[in-house]
Amino acid sequence: MRVTDEITLQDWELTETFTRAQGPGGQNVNKVSSAVELRFEAARSPNLPDPVKARLRRLAGRRWTQDGALILRVEDTRSQVRNREIARTRLAELIRAALVAPKKRIATRPSLGAKRRRMDAKTRRGQIKALRAPPDGD
């Protein structure tokens, strides 16, 4: 399966099992195994670099298993073939999202003018609140 120009997944990395879909659908649901469960052996994949695997694990969340596999279950349509295509498309999108490295945050400091404006605003606000107090009885 081709994800990008550089990344191609081998057949041994993907396992598909078909089960009966859940929910409404009449007799078709009870007879046909249209739901697909796609298992991708992400931790053992030689095609993904380690930082991409780490980001993929974070993106996958609960779909990541203890042994390092990513499981996608699709039961969107009545067609087994269409569900299979959807599962493969979602896997490719997830891997593409993991390929994008997050930008490093550049630490910044507020300017001296910003600090002064903040303190002036606090002072003005305090004076407004002080004027609300009842007058002293001296």
C-alpha cells in the first residue's frame, strides 16, 4: 500500500478481518460480514522512522494496542469492499498526519511597554473599585 512517495507499506504489515457490522440494517447485518478491522503492525514497520511512530502512537490513542499495532474498524457502509477502501484511506491519512513534525515553540517575553500598560490598567481598575467603597465616617 502506497502512503507517500517515500513510504510504502508491505503486505505483511497489514491484516484484515471481516466481521458482521453492528447497528440497524435489517437482514443484511445478520447475514453479511461487511465490517472490516484493519490491523497495521506499526511498531515493527521498517518503513516508518521512530519519531513518526511516536507521533502515530499519540494520534492513534485507544486504537494503539500493547504490542504496537494500530487497529482501525470501519462499518460505515453495507459494502465490504467500500469499508475496506475507507479503512485503508484512513490509515494513510493517519500516517500522513504523523509525518508532519510539530513546530518548535520559540520562547518570547513581553516588552517593557506591554508590562507598563498592564500595570497601569491594573492601577486604574483598582482606583475604580476604591471609588465604590462607602465614604469614611471620620
